[in-house]
Amino acid sequence: MYTIRRHIETVLKQRAENAKAILLTGPRQVGKSTLFRHLFAGVRQVTFDDDLLLAQAEEDPGLFLKNNPCPLMIDEVQKCPSIFGKVKMVLDGTDRLSNFYFTGSQKLHLMESVSESLAGRVSVMELDGLSLREIFEVDFYRHFVPTEEYLSQREQSLKHYGGDLWEIIHRGSYPELYANPARDWTDFYRSYVKTYLERDVNRLLKAKNHMSFVKFMTAVAARTGQVLNYANLASEIGVSEVTVKEWISILEKSGVIYILKPYTPNALSRAVKTPKLYFRDTGLACYLTRWLTSETLKNGAMAGAMFETFVVNEILKSFSNEGLEYDFGVYYYNGKDRKKQRKNGEYEEVDGEIDLIISENGVLYPVEIKLSASPRADMASEFDVLDSVPDRKRGTGAIICLYDQKLYLRENLVVLPLEYI
């Protein structure tokens, strides 16, 4: 039974009414098919997880579409790229809207096919796992940006998350774990990893050594929130850097990880140009790194990294659930563009990092994420490097932490609890 209202629903229905086709991407098990069946109950549905239907579509895409006329919903459409050429012909031959409803769990691979065949003909959106807003039934739909206007509007729908936070970080964001609270956590993620390896990895990689890939996934999960170091991963796993890059690409295509781009304008000449990686689901990351309870996670060595991973994902979800693209508006910064004065009066270059930079309408909003209930203004000391970026203003910065209320530390620096995301 469909029980969880997804915040993307409103935008999806609007797009479907104004586009010839719509594509919903996202990792496996986040509820893409369930959501489409709920919103478009009268539309015929087929899935390319069915090998017989997949073979029919690959053998003769035109005949397949003739036997399955529009409006048509196709699940896991990325498994048959050849169908997009025929879809293009159908869309070019009609003025009717709402012809096709596609879902797919390999975003980057799908976008390559869509860009080649269906550019301008299909509306693309992304569905992630459940957000805190969805879990706690908060009816607020704007993407996060720490402006006074946003904070004022957000305060109209605040709901205290209380002691459930670490349980949610540990449990993860897959809808089945909330629609069915009795579902065993370990069994769910064990099955998820097994299914993922058997389906997606074998199809994309033809991996001969599944255990090496599992070891690799565990090593990546242990590095969530860190700068991506291919050489370090290759050394630990015992494979080549080429193989590591290929496997990282597969995890990214399948929505298992997110690669956060660095902010590297010319004005910040010492900015690191290496991206950071984040697991998209903290529950999966906990399972792979063997944090088996929320209590051990909360008090363990990875608590800070998991908290940061969770917050980053919540912010990204606030964008995608509003139907917005975040790949070219959310960054992080790491570099030595800031200088610190020594006691003898000399200056030295120091490493500095800003966990997130949200770029919107020519304004840069820096965000620091801290596993702390005692925020201080010096936690945001790196934010001033953004003042040297030409043609950009620095907006209000935010420290997202475990403090229990909004607190301005400076006129342009605000402390926010998770309830404000």
C-alpha cells in the first residue's frame, strides 16, 4: 500500500501535464515505480526487469511500442537504449502530451541516451530516498538556502525531530524501511547489496570477483565525506587506479554515491580541484562499515562523517524534490587561499575547507556542518575567502549542527539545527 507522501509529487504531476514524456531517475528501491503507479494509476506499465519484455524491445523496438501504445510507463528503461530512437519518432509525430513515463536507476548512463535522442522532448527529474521532511510529514517544499526569507518561511512548518535523529541516520532513507517498520535492517541491506551486485554490477561491469567489489564498496563507504583519492583506494583494494575509476563511475551512475564538485574560481588560485564523495544513503554506508546499531554509530569514530553525509544529502534532496538541478549550484571548497598571522607578525598559508557552497543568483552561501552542540563563530573562519571572488557576493553563512535553536553569531552567520533544512 502506498502510504508515504513524496514531496516531488506536485512537480511531477505538473511536468507530466506539460511535457510529451517524463523521466524519473534515482537509485534502486527509492520508490520510483511505486510513485508513478500512485500518480498515474491508469497508465499501462511494463518493466525491463522482465527479461522477456526486454528481449522483445531490443529485437524490434518499433513492434514493441506498437504492441504497447501510449500512454505507456516503462520501468528501468536504461536497459534498452535502442528504444529511445523509436520513442523520438513517436514524440515527433504527435502533439499530444503525457505519452511516456520512464523510470531508470542509472542517471548518468540514462542522460547520455536521452541527450542523444530525446533532447528537448522529455522532462527529467530525480527521486532520492526519503527526506526528513517526508519522514516527519512536514509540508514545506522549498530548497534550502540560508536567506532570511527562507528561514522565515521554514519556521512556519518547523517540527522537532527529537531523539530520533541517530536512529534515522542509521536506518537510512529507503521507503520500505519506513513503510514496513518491522523490516529487519540487516536483512534489508544484505539483500540490497546482493541484488545490486547481481543486477547492476554484472550488467555494467561483468565483474568476475564480486568479493573484490564488495570490499571496494566498503572502502568507499568508510571514506564518505572525504576527498576522493583513487590511488589510496586502489592500494587498499589491490586493484589498478583505472579499475577504481571505473567502479567509482558505476557507483555514481547507479546513484549509490554522489560526487561533490570543488569550487575553483580563478580568484581562489590555491583551491583543491579534487572532488569529494558521499554515500547517498547513510544506512547503506553504516551496513557496509559495520556500524550495526544507532547507539554505536552515535558514539563511534564515523559519527562526524555520517552526520555530514546525512546533512549534505538532506540539502540535495530539498533541491531535487522541488524539481531543481543542483549539480551546477552546490560545491565544496578546500584550499590554501586563506592566510593566518603568526605570533612574530608573519603570515602563513593554511588549509581551509567549506563543507558546502550554494551558488544562487550571483550569491555564494557557505555552509559548515559540525557534529557539535556548542557552535562558535570561528567554525566559519574560512567563509571570508569567498569575499575575493569577483562578480559574486557572499550571502549569509550557516553552521548546521546539534544546537537546538536558531542563533545568529554575526549579522551574516547563523546557527541552524537540522529542523531548518
